[in-house]
Amino acid sequence: MTVVQDYILTFISAYGYIIIFLTMFLGLIGLPIPDEVIMMFAGYLISKGKLVFIFTVVIAFLGSFIGMSFSYLIGQLFGLPLIEKYGHRFFLTMDKYKKVQNWFHKFGKFAIMIGYFFPGLRHVTAYSAGVSKWSYRSFSLYALPGALVWVATFILLGFLFEDQWQQLYDEFHHWSWLVLTVLLISGGSIWWLYRRRRLIRRKSEKET
């Protein structure tokens, strides 16, 4: 665990919900904050009776969704010029953005929902939705459930694994991109089969 993480966890232990909200918000706008570590540690504190489960989930959910909404708004208002000029300060290079943007155009809705679970990806999907001029309603439709599932999952894991939460996080961090690759391949295959089935159906309808 890094010195920064130690400081953050110490502040959470001392000040609770307000630090959870602030760190989740800042993490979702692109600052290098260990979101999963924070949530699993919060779950650990719940298991020790220092926090309340429902309050913790709600606070973490609000912080993450508001952070994503802020990123979406920045992308919609300022678009690519802002990323080109200042993106590197938030570890968002144009090369990284272009790679994610290409993928986002194909799997945007899917990306918003599952992107929370993958560091680096979640920091770009909201910007991409804003730059792509999604309506806020469409963005929220996928960002809201994604945020809720994400925070509830990691807080619950920290609560259930108690003193072993750090080991569990290390395993997740090690395997997360492999899981993402499997999900992408599976999602792409399902989408391709779905499109192919629709084309075949349309063709048969025209022939009849």
C-alpha cells in the first residue's frame, strides 16, 4: 500500500463519510485515487461497526455519480481541446483517449455501465459520452445503475472479507484487465450474433 493510500485511509477512519464522498468524486474526475481500496476499506470499517452500510453505499454512490456527471459535463462543454491541452495532468493522454473513443463508439452504453470496474476506463467513458454529445438523460440511464452496482459490490466485499480485504483487492487488481478482455469478447460476440440475426430476419421478410 502506498503512502498516499495510507493517508487517505487514515482520513477515512477519522472523518468517515465526508472523505469517502470527496475521494470518490475526485477519483471519478480523473485524479489518481484508489477508488476500490477506499470502498473495500469502508466495507471493512462497516464490519467493525464504525460506519453504517446503507449510509456508506449512498455516500459513495453520490460521490461517484456526481464525479462522472462532472466529467461528462466537461466533455460536453469543452470537448477535445481541453483534453489535448490539460489531459496529461489527469493521466488522460490523447493516445489513450483515442483508443477508448474508438471502442466507445461501438460499445458506449456497455462501456458506461461496466467501465466503473476498470481503472483508466471509467475515467474516460464519461468524457467520451460528453464529447459524443449524449443527452444527460441517456448518460444517466447507464451511469446510475453502473455506479450503484460498483460501489455496492466493493463495499460489500470489504464488509464480507474483513481483515482479508487488502489481499482480495490485490487479486482483483491483478486480474481486472483479463476479465475486461473476456467481457469485451463476449459482448462483441453477442452483439455480432444479434445483428446477424436481425439481418437474416429482414432478408427473409423481404423475400416473403
